[in-house]
Amino acid sequence: MKRAIVPIASACLLALAACSSSSTAPPPVPAGFHVYTSDFLNPGTVSIFKAPLTSASTPSGSFAGLNEPANMTFDPANRLFVANFNGSLVAVYNSPITSGATPAFTVPTTVLAEDPALDGFGNLYVAGLGAGINVLTGPISSSSTVTFTITNGVGGARGIAFDSSGNLWANGSPNIVEYVPPFSAASAPNISFAGNNNVHGIAFDSSGNMYAVGSNSVDQYKPPFSNATTKAFSITVTSPDYLKFDSAGNLYVTDSAGQLEVFTPPFSAASTPTVTVALPGAPGIPGIAIGP
């Protein structure tokens, strides 16, 4: 699928404009869901854990993540998108995903890919080292290429997420920033407030509260958001990287020590993990996805 980058004002904006009215909630997670983690080694492995997790959980399977796999996400068709840092690409795996799975196809990025996110219309956004957020117009296929890159105000963000209104948020340094659709190469932050100088994971719970990783914490921010927003509280986590919520509202956080910590709501500054799982592989920047 060859797309011209020049006529952004027409084709690209039309393709992305409807994001403001589409839900960007992840697909429902069925009973017996799985948790997927990456070890960020080179070439790297993605491990599959069957939920519910316990501190004794070990992978039920694994597959090669290609080249330093980082964070991951599922689309509504239950395809798994795995950002590959060293390969500057996103690998796409069709469900059902089993041990030894291989990608159906890969798409190239111009950033060292770390965090993929999809909007409600199937457009793919990829944050990574290289000071930009690549945007690939959906539907994503083996012929997809980068349509344009958002760079204004990104601040080295390597963690991105959509809120329920279709706004794109990036956990940058030093600020957390919001972009409002329609998106283009000229997009600039609509909101920018001080974060905690960690450029990785960011996520929203079902109530619209934002959670962003800090140096040794996961910080909660409450809506409505503005340039004056400050954190409500911090959950202590040593060197957190990426985070996801399951359909029950439990918070899963990976850390650079090679652990996965699970927190049960309601959350507060006193929250401690109910489950801690040792992840396989050497410590790095482990990503996470929750799906079938």
C-alpha cells in the first residue's frame, strides 16, 4: 500500500479525522486471557503467561520477537503488534498465538520502535527513540509504510496511549503531552504538563484516570486535564517500564529488574503488588500486552 506523504491536508487528515468520535478502548478480553511479556534481548523473546497470574507463574509458551522486542498491543481482530527496537519495525502476529509463533508480516518504522498504539480506525502509531511518533494509515498490512511523523513537543516520548475520546497522549521528558485529532506532521500539543522524566509507559483506566511511569513510581493523574495538571499520587515501583490494565481494572507493570507486578484496585499511594512474577531473560525494557 503506497501512500503519498505530501498531500497530508487531504488524504491523511481525512483518514485520521474521525478519531475524535471513535472509541479507542482495547477489545474485550475473554475468560482465560493471557499476558504477553517481552524480554528486549537481541534477538529477543515474547513469553506467554496464562492468567490469572500467581507469584509462581511461568510461561506456558514463547516465540521469537525478532529484534529487541519492546512494548506490544492487540487490535480488535486480536492481532498482536510487537514493536522491535533494534529492527525499527513492528511485527504483526495473527491469533491464535501459540508457542513458536511467527509474524504474519512486518511494517517498517523510522524510529527505533518501542511502543505501538492503534486508534479506533486501525491507524497505527509508533513511538520510539528518534524523537517522533510515526503514523501509519490503516488498515495495516504488509505494504504499510510511515505516512507522517509527529515531532512537535514529543520530547523523546517512547510511551503513548489514547484516551476514550481518541486524543493521543505521549509520556515525554519533561512533559506529558496531548494531541487532538485530526493528526498530521504539523500536530502540536494541545495540553502539556510536567511529568516525572520517564519516557516509557502510559495508560488509562476505565474511569479516564491516567497512569504514567516515573523514575521509581507509577503516577496517577485525574481528569479533567490541563496545563496545570499535577499528579494525584504515586505508586512505588522500582524502575517501571510499561503498563496495561485488564478488563477487571487490575494494573500490570513491568520493570527493568525483570519483574511483572500486578496491582489490584482501588489504587492509592499505599498500593503494593498482589502478585510479582519473575520474567525470563535478562533485565531490560520489558513490554506487555493482555489478550486472548
